[in-house]
Amino acid sequence: MKSLCVFDFDGTLVDSMSVFADIAGRQIEKFYSIPFLKARQLYLDTSGVPFFEQLEILFPSDFRNSECALAFEEEKKQSYFDQPLIEGADELLKSLKDKGIQIAISSNNYQKLVRQFVQKRGLVCDYVLGYEPDFAKGKPHFDFLKKKLSLNNQDIVFIGDSLKDGEKAKDCSIDFVAKAGTFSKKDFLENFPNAAVIQDLNELIKVIQ
């Protein structure tokens, strides 16, 4: 049994990726004149890092990137707190706590926004880590949690819904459980043959045991 479960947030605990993809599709279409459906898919294909980093991947050093990223964040905030939890998320977090497992959220969303969401929904969580300059999902978050809780890599499991999440876990030698949805089980296993892949959150406890 792991001592700490670190969860990606959007797409893993919150059913927000479809809404985010629609917003990104509209903004990319507006700023770069790329058809909406293609723009939406570009967002999904590069998900797992902050949106401004996605734009740098898609459009390196483009002068429109900063304005597009700002427009995305502003539109996102209008409906973010209305997004539903993934089915079973609340019950899973409570069950993990009952088993004495620590819970952390590690998100690319800005720290203040994630904290507000967790507080509004009353989610069971020990640590809420969002994006801040020089403190992003991946090694900075993992290192903070390891130091804070005196844990080793093998004590931790990271649960995420994107290929970028898998890469971050692999780069830090931390076990990864993929939540299928944004990407398929086939996508994950092609990139991370040793990862566990779950379709529903209620499968997680059996996996980490």
C-alpha cells in the first residue's frame, strides 16, 4: 500500500477537460485561424502542462501566445466552479483517508483557483498544489511532498489522465496510474507499458494494494 496518492485534478478528479477543450478550441481558432475541431484536438494532444506551455509547444515564440493564454484563463474562470466531479471521486478520497493514506492534488491550474474549488466542494485532501512560477506539476511538486512527508519515491503513486502526467511520473521514478478518458488505455500502454490503467476511479484502491 502506498503512503501518498497524488492526483492530477482536471480530467482525473474533475470532469472539466471537455469544457477546457472547447474553450481552447475557440481561442486557438480566434487567435491562429485554425479550424475549431483541429484546434480542440491540438489542445487535448498537448494537455498535461499549463496552457501557456501548450501554446509554446504548438506555436513556438509566437507573439500571440500570451494574449491567447490570458483569454483562455479568463473564459475558463467563468464556469470552472460549476464543473462536476468525476463519478466516484468524492467517495474515493474519503476511502483513501479511512485507510490512512495521505492525499495530494497536483494541478496545472493556478494555485488559488484549485484551492477555491477544493474548498467549495469540501474535498478530502491533505495538500493542494497548483501552478505557481517555478513550482509546477511534476518534479517541483513531488520534491515538496517528499520533503514535507519524509517519503521516498516508492511510497508515492501519481494518478493522472494525460500522457504528460505519465512522463512526469516516469521522469521522477514514481509509479503511475493512468485514468483513461482524455486518452485511451491503448494510448497509455503504448507509451507506458508498465503503468496500470483504470477506467473508473473505484478501481484505484485495488490497484495500489
